Amino acid sequence: VVIFINLAEGEYEDSFERANKPYYDLGMSLRAEKNWADAIRAFEHAGTYSDAETQVKETKYMQACDKREQHNWDAAIEIFTALGDYKDSTTVQINETNYQRADALEKEGKQEEAYELFMSLGRYGDAFARANKPYYDLGVAKREAGEWDEAIAAFEHAGLYEDAKEQIKEIRYADDNRRSD
């Protein structure tokens, strides 16, 4: 490398670029192998060659997506956050990561944690409906089992999801009629 840099005069003006191109190419190869850390170092070593600086960000972005696919939610969010305004890192990608985490929590039966995370996403995708559906389903199951108070509590937690409010009215009406008989 030193030889190329020292030759950066006269007919060897492209020596600096020629010295850094192998690092850039190496970064591309390593990234294709999902060797994120070494790819980032290679692109950083390529310096100002071509779009090496952008490739560092792109590699980190791809790494964060890979972390999310591996359900390493915190690492993915940390990387997306560090990328700042690169692409859609701090907007869509962080929300998508939290959405997928909430989905996984729901599948694990951790309804309360899933609910909290879905609710934190506001109007992202169908997060609102996903937050409330488990409680609605629980309300239906409790109603069918004749567990009126638990059904009402679940439907209240479901909020405005589908006809949760109507379900509460129907249960109270049926419970009142049962008690008056």
C-alpha cells in the first residue's frame, strides 16, 4: 500500500485508488458471505474509494436486517438507531423490528408484552388490531366458558377492536337475565 501512495505523482496519479480498490472488492465479497464486521472494516479501509462510505452504511443496514431475521431484536434496533437517517432505518425498520418482536411474543403466549409493544407502534401496519385481538379472542373463550367477569375484563382490554364493546353489553344483558330468573 505504501508503494502505491508514494507513487501518487506524475503518471501514477491513480495509485491511491488502485491501492484502495482491493479493500473495496474485499468488502463486497465479505458482505456477500454475511461477514459483516470484516466487510465493514474493509470498506472503511477503502476510504474514499468509489462509494465505500455508503457501502459501510449499507453493510450495517444489511447486518441489522440479518439480526432481525435471527430474532436478535435489541442488536437490530441498536444498529438501525446508529444508522440514523440512512434509508428508512429510524422510521420503518425500527418499527418493523418491534412489530416482528411483538409477533414473536404473541406466538410465545406473552400476550401482555405483545400488547404493550404493539400499542407502542401506534398506527404502524395493523399493530393496533394485533394488540387487541388476543384480548378479544380471550373474551370470546371466557364468554363461551361462562366466565362472565373474565370475559368482560378481556373485552374491555380489547377496547375498540371489532365489536368488543357490543360483546360487553351482551354479556351484561345475559348475566342480568340469568340473575333475574
